[in-house]
Amino acid sequence: MYMITEQKPLDEVLRQMEREQAIYVLGCGTCPAACHTGGKPEVQDMAERLSQAGKTVSGWMVAPTACDDSTGQALRREAAVLGQADCVLVMACGYGVQTVVRHTDMPVYPALNTLFLGREGAPREFVELCLQCGSCLLGLTAGVCPITACAKSLVNGPCGGYRDGKCEVHPQRDCAWSLIYRRLEALGQKEKLRSIPYLKDHSKFCHPRHVTLG
Ligand code: SF4
Ligand code: SF4
């Protein structure tokens, strides 16, 4: 399971840092490395492209897991080099960027867009399976997630745009509710369609979420 990211276009990265000349680049050796968006090769490539764009790269590192608090210790070890930089460019997900923000008073900028939490299928192909809605319905929907697999996150059956088992928003994809119906039928559990709550409890889906467990 990885936090899936994509690189921002270089123009956008540079626009964020138009006031800064000297840049420290920080990558992440976990999810961005797996996505090939912020591991060592991509950090070195970014440093090269920033130099070509006229910026000074004061230094760089690839934190083992940028969203981990060990990143704070790594930044403290780099204090002398960071002191020569005007800002930190983080090649990690939004969690990684905000972890760096917690550990420095310098301006911090994201180099990546955070897309979703997903798993890898074919190499370099990632798929989203769960939107962490806070009240899981998979036990009633034959293990197919209506919140994630349906383009409209409908919890009470297909929309009017459903055609021949395909989704109106993504016609190349199966309608989530067609998948749910077929799988419930195969399991002999079609009666579960009557138990699915007609309305979703969105109170558990409000942001920012914060929970104390145990
Ligand atoms: S219903 Fe879907 S989005 Fe909600 S917790 Fe279950 S798998 Fe995740
Ligand atoms: S066609 Fe099916 S998957 Fe697509 S938006 Fe409508 S209910 Fe959801």
C-alpha cells in the first residue's frame, strides 16, 4: 500500500519558489520511491533541473520515510547545509511535506501532487480501493466498495446513467453497482441489498479527522 503521488510540472514548482534562490531538496525513500516520483534518482534529476533553471541547490537528501518524525532528526543533522538554503522543496506526499513544516521555520514547498492511497497492480500502475470513509460497507456489498468504485460514491444502487453494466462517467469501466449485484447474486446474498443504509453517515467522513484509539 502506498500514498500515490505524481510530480508537479517544473513551471509550477518554480512559480512556488520565485522568491527563493537557494533550495534544499528532500525526497522520500518509501512511497515516492516506489512511485518513481521522489526517490534518489528523481531527487538528483530535480536538483539538475533546478540548476538548469538558474537556481542554486544547496543540498539534498532522501529521508527513509519523510512522514516519520525521524525526518526531524535528519533535518537537524543537516542544519549547517540547510542554513545556506532559502527553502526546502519536498518530494513527498502531503504528510511528508507537513512533517517537514513541523520541523523547520523555513519556507517549505511541495514538488508532488498527492493523489490517493492505493496498491500497485502492474508495475507503475496504481489503483485506489478504499477512501477511508469511517463506516465500512464491504460486508453488505460483497466486498466491492461503492464509495471508491462508483464515480459518484453512491451507496443505494446505480444512478440513472448506468448502461449495460457500464458506468456513465467512465464508460470503459464496470458500474460499481453492477459488480456489487453480480457478486452478491453469485454468493447467494442478494437480500443484503435491502440492508444497505439508504443514507451514508458522512459525519465520519468530515475533515480533518482525528481519533484516539484504545
Ligand atoms: S466502504 Fe469503502 S471507503 Fe468505506 S471503509 Fe469500506 S472500503 Fe473504505
Ligand atoms: S453508472 Fe454506476 S458506477 Fe457510474 S456513477 Fe452511476 S452508479 Fe456509479
